[in-house]
Amino acid sequence: MSLNYQAVLWNRQKKIYDGLIVLGVVLYLGMFVGVGSLVRPQTTIETLLIRGFGTLALALLHVILSIGPLCRLDRRFLPLLYNRRHLGVTMFLCGLFHGVFAIVQFHALGNVNPLVSVLSSNTDLSSLSAFPFQPLGLAALGILFLMAATSHDFWLANLGAPIWKSLHMLVYVAYGLLVLHVVLGVLQAETNSVLTLILAVGFVWIVSLHLLAGFGEIAGDRELTAAGSDRFIRACAVDEIREKRARIVCLAGERVAIFRYDGKVSAVSNVCQHQNGPLGEGKIVDGCITCPWHGYQYAPESGASPPPFTEKVPTFNVRVKAGEVWIDPHPNPPGTRTEPAPIEGDASNG
């Protein structure tokens, strides 16, 4: 967590991460240009760079879109999530270089503005093989620019997590546009179907991962209903919650994280105020619920971040009766302190 905004708050881990990204980009481009020069010696260095940056940007986008569902399927992938935005900015820059080099090479030598030339040089919409694929790539690049420009926490805090998250969900629109851009471009320029096959495999991979992660989420979202006239609903048994961990349940369409710690139980919204991360998949560290995505923390009793931080999440009233946790499905306002429910017979409950 950080209180004051800085352009990039680089720590040692981020420096190593970004250094590896830069090294990977340089190695990929070097190998792509080197192998391309040997296989197709007639191809110019400019064309090889255009293709190198384009294929790298598309490969990075597949990696980025894979990280989220992989983290849902296996927590060991969570370290990849921590600096995913750095990878996203790198992907945008590769796409930008690809687009700029292509526009300069194919549209900058005439008497028409290069961007106007991109949009107007081909208007044949009647043929799939001659479809104007370049405007599709330009539209995708515009979306990726918007995402890269708003990737910093300054925009997240000022737009709010729901709006920021919705904005960055446009990455799937950009992905669809890029798939069409590449497929239609290959249809027009290449007779080799290998690139199309690789892209098809990547598309199936992304869709399959998201479906698997989605089905896994649905399985855990069984809606709890009231038993009797009491507004409190049975959520789970105390023994189902590990110490300093949580059990996630679904109440009134909202996920709630029920934490067990120090002989008592508290419940908060499962949604972190930073990037809507799953608080219930984190743990209590130094007395605070710690989000597994980026380390944002909240007091379990109040849902408020420790000073000087100001993030707050809703809390829920809880009871423990005969070894079972009961919860009021109506959330309290964010930051409202609620009395933790003591666990009878728990040795850690002083």
C-alpha cells in the first residue's frame, strides 16, 4: 500500500521484474530478426521489426489474459498478478512500436495524412480476404492506450474500483479486434496457415481458461438462504474456517469473507477497494486482513484500513452458536465497527 502517488513506486522486486521484461523483449526481437533474416533474406529490417513487435505484443496479451484465470485455478500463480500492469504497459508499447513502424512504412510517403490513409486506403467491406484489417488494429491500439494511461493507482482511486475495473475489461474488446486484425492480415499477406493455427490455439487457450475459472467460481457461489424467521443465516461451521483465514459465502448476491482469528470471527465484504481483489483468499497478517493481490489491508472488526490509509469495506454482523457461524446478510456501511463473535471453547480466546 502507498499513501502518496508517485509515477512508479519501484522497489527491488519491481526492478528485477521490469529488468527481466526488458531483457525478454530484447532477446525476443533479436531472435526474431536474426531468424527472419536467415529464413527470408529478402525481407527488410523494418518489416522484420514490424512483425517482431506485433507478434510479441500479441504473445504478451495472451500471457496477460491467462494470468487472471490461472490465479483463480491455482494460487501459485498469484506472484504473476502482482505486477501484471507493468506487463500490460510493456505490451502496449510493443503494439505502439508495431503500429508506428507500420504506418511510417506503408502510409507516410504519400500526400495524405498517415492516419487518414490508414482509415481510407481500403474501404472494401464486401470481401473477407480484402477486408480493411488495419483500422481494427488501430482501434485496438486506442483501447490499449486508454488502459495503459489509466493503469496507475491515481486513476483507480479517483475513478473508483468499479468504474476502473469496467474500463479495463475493455481488454477483451481489444483482444477480439486484434484477433480479427491478425487473421484478416494473414489472409491478405500470407499463404502459410501456421500463423492462423497458432492464433486459433491461443484463442482456444484463453477461452478455455476463462470457462474453467468461471465454472469454478460458480460452484462456490451457492446462495445461502434463511432458515426460520431469524434474519441471521447459517453460513458454515467454525471448524470449516482455518485460523487467520476465511471462508467465502454468497449472501444476497454478494460474496462475504468470514475470517477466524484469535478465538473470534468477523465478516467483511470479499471485494478489496483497490482492484476488487478477493479478500477472502488472503489471510490475517499483523492483525489485518491482507489482500492476496497487492497487499492492501483492513481491520477485520471495522473493515477500515489502518491509518493513514483510508480504504474501507462493508462489514457484517455475525454470531457463533453451537460451533456454527451465523451472519446477517445486510451489510453495514463501509468502515462500520462490529463486535467480533467469540468462539466458545477456543483456546486462543482469552
